[in-house]
Amino acid sequence: MLKGKNALITGASRGIGRAIALELAKNGVNLVINYAGNEAKAQSVVEEVEQLGVKAFKVQADVANETEVKAMIKEAINEFGSLDILVNNAGITKDNLLMRMKEEEFDQVINTNLKGAFICTKAVTRQMMKQKAGRIINVASIVGVSGNPGQANYVAAKAGVIGLTKSTAKELASRNILVNAVAPGFIATDMTDVMTEEQRERTLAMIPLAALGKPEDVARVVRFLASEDANYITGQTIHIDGGMVM
Amino acid sequence: MADVFDRVKTIIIDRLDVEESKITMEASFKDDLEADSLDVVELVMELEDEFDLEIADEEAENINTVGDAVNYINSKQ
């Protein structure tokens, strides 16, 4: 059903982005693997998805830089001829207590996690409007719904992404561009590896399903939202968090 | 001049599905041709493709009538 579609995933060299790339590739989707810094990891994702029989290439771009993003989208369209799916996944953390958080720590996280999603969305919209079809899937976070101490910047950005999702969904629905978000809870990635044992235990106690999620748990929902099975869903944020926030 | 107007007219008919007679230089996209704001954005995109132009957002915001579009295109050619 997704076979032959073309997708761009930001921040796809590792973690959830990489899992989304593999999941979409298994379903026949050609991929642009965007990455910020880790070329070797991005290249290995390209090779892995190529082995699944799809076309793929990597592009380095800072999602918060409009010039770089525009060039990347142009390259994607030149290469594949269309762009059916955008996954705004690129994200960073700079955790600190509000009282200690520096302005630049706040700005950096907002720039990559929120402004980056805006810039990429704006850049693909032209193509998707022409196609009269498109799917945009934003990777938000459950803490954007619930809040989290020590992450004022990250939470503000992710809550912003949820708002961006809803506004974009309303603006573009008439052109058959569907925009949804996923809100992962605690997923086992590099981002959660930095938690202390104590933090981990406290976190598990908050999760009804009593386990961290896997990147694949998120990837499968993204695949669903990208597919025709989700034709009547737009503007939604789907929690993938083991029941942590209801 | 007529050439640009005719090409713009063809795009408008195709995009907005309006009668040819309604498309005058004075016609406002939103008030006379029943375009919503997203329609106008799409029209501008198509004009960019048709005339091989890049219309900056600030300039696009000033394109309200058919005449605005025709005059803008003429000024760039």
C-alpha cells in the first residue's frame, strides 16, 4: 500500500528516526535520510534500507536552517519526482532546571525541535499542494502533553509541535495533506540511555505497561499514519507511551 | 501585455473554475473570483512555474487582483 511512495525523515541516522526509516523501507517506501552530524551512521541506515529493496540517499542539513532545508527538499524531489511523506523527527535535548537553563540552551532546543519542524513543513507544502496529496508526521513527545521537570525547553518545543500539527492540519486538509503527531513516552534510545538507574525505576513506576518502549513501537504507528489506513485522521496526536499519560 | 494576461487567465480558469468573462484586470481573487487565501497561494505558485519567476512572500501578499499579478509579471520580464 505504501510501496513506491517517497519519504523524507529528518534526524534519521539513529534512534526513533532510524527505526522509522527501516519500517517504511520494509513497506517499500523510498527514503531521504536526513542527518545533522553523524555521516557514518546515516550511511549505514542508507545501506540497511537499500538492502530492503528501496532507493535511498542521505542529505546533511540543519533542519533549523531554511536554506539548507530548501536545498534538501529540492534534491529529494529531483531524485524521486515526488515527495509523499515527511517525518519531522529531528530533535535534541539540553536538559536543565529552569533556574539554571541558559537562554541559548532554550533557543537551541526550540530551533531544532520546533522551528525545524515548521521550516521542513513549509518547504514540502508546495510540492504536496501540487500533488494534492501528502502526509506529514511530527514526532512530538509525551512530555509535551504532561510537562517534565528539567526539560522546560524540550517540553515547550514539543507542546509547540503539537500546536503546529493542529494548525497545519486545518490549513492543509482541503488539499488532502494530512498532518498528525506521535507522542512517544520513554523509548529506549540514546536519549533515554542517559537516565540514571534511579530515574529509570521512577519512570517505570509511572508506566502502566511497566516497560520502556522500543523505537519500533513508534515506527509502526508512523507507518500507519503514512498509510491509506489513516485516510480519515488529521490533526491528532497519538500517545505511544505504555499508558503513561491518558 | 495581452499575452501575459491570457496566460494568467488560463491558469485562473483552470485553478478556480470561474467563467472567463469574470476575469478582468480589476477582478479581485478573493472578492470577485471566490478564491480563499490558500487558493491565492496556489495561484501564485502556478504563476511562478508558468513564468519562471520567484515571487517573494512579501510581494505575493500585495497580489490581490488579476491586474496586480499581470503587472507584477510584466515588471519582471
